[in-house]
Amino acid sequence: MLRLLGAPGALLEHPLGIDRLYLAMHIPDGFLSLPVSLVTWVISIALIALSLRQVKTDYQDRAVPLMGVCAAFIFAAQMINFPIPGGTSGHLLGGTLAGILLGPWAGTLVMTVVFIVQAVLFQDGGLTVLGANIFNMGLIGTFGGYYLYKVLRSALGFHSWRGMAIATAVTAWVSVVAGSLVCALQLALSGTVPLTVAITAMLVWHVLIGIGEALVTLVAVGYVWRTRPDLLYDPPRSAGQKYPLPTMDPR
């Protein structure tokens, strides 16, 4: 996600004459048309409902505290900005990180909670377009990011750190770029800004922000891999040997 330093509301005067082009992925109220906003709300609510049902059905109780820890970490990490050229800064989105640690279903719920808190308490993004913000910054990373990560990891070596590291870094970067492209498309369909201008403006910065996302995600996943690989949603084979599941007491 991009923040413009010294520019209230993350707005930028565009040299092509477009007045106050919005570059941040936290879309504010009034920047999306009603049809675009409704479509994103429907998609987001449907995926959240599916995630709730899946988590209740498949996840063990131990996933609940891990979800809380993951949500707290992502929320805190999003408060830390890293500078990029041009007087701007970016910060972690976290969708791919949540997907890798918790899987796409629980990861979706974590990201939903994070963005709701941000919108309500910190006014990061509008409430009427919350569905779009959750979709762009959360669901693309948790669902699209997780399945891309799984394909890459399988191709590169599912149980090796090399395969894990490359899949994590590539997926985290792709999730940010893909989210920015979808955001640009939504703004263009809403008539807020021409498509070519929106795509150019979003990609220029989010290609760089994606690198920061990849590094932060890789460091976090690498730490879990080294210390408690069994906590990963798709743990390596060695994790089952080092942390075997407890046996049932016959009594």
C-alpha cells in the first residue's frame, strides 16, 4: 500500500492535468461508482462467508490463537512505513503472509478484521468501499497469493527452503502488483481517472512497494520456518518429524 508523505488524503497533483489523482490502495469514499462498489462488496462478502464456514468445519482450535497473533502482527507491521523514491512510503499489506501462515480461509478472516479496524478507527479507506479495499489488499493476497505460492513451491521443491523462499517472495510481490492493477481498473471503471493514467500511476510505485512486501514476508515466513515450521499451513515434511502430533490417550 502506498502513502504519500505530506499530502493529506494521499492525493497527488498529476502533471497531465488530472486533478488530484488518488494513488493509494486504501480507496476513500466517493472514488468508486455504485455498481463497482456493489460488485466488490458481493465478492468480498461471499468469500468471507465461505471462509467462516470452512474455518468452522476444517480448522482445529489451535488455529484460533494463531489467527489472533497473525492479525496483531500484520496490523502492527502495517504501521511501519518504508521509504521509496519520490518522497513517498509504503507498508506491508500482509495478505500473502496470512495465506501462507494460516491458509486462504483463515487468512481471509484475519485480513478482513485488520482492514475493518483500520477503516473504523484510523480512517484508512472509506466504509462504503470497504468491500473493494478488503478485496484488493486482502483477498487477492490470501486466495490468489496462496494458490500461486502453492504452485510455485510445488514446482521448486515443496519441502525445501529454497522452494519456500522463492515461492514466498515472488507471490508476495505479485499480490501487491495485482492488487494495484485491480484498484486502477476499479477507479477507471468508476470514471475517477483514465485507465492508462491509473495503471501507470499505480504500477510505478507498487512495483517498488512489492519488493518491500516480498522482503518483509520472506523474513517473517523464514523465522517461522526455522523455529516452528509445524505452524505453517503447509508445513515441510521435517516439521512432522520434529514436532509430531500428540497421540490419543487410550484411557
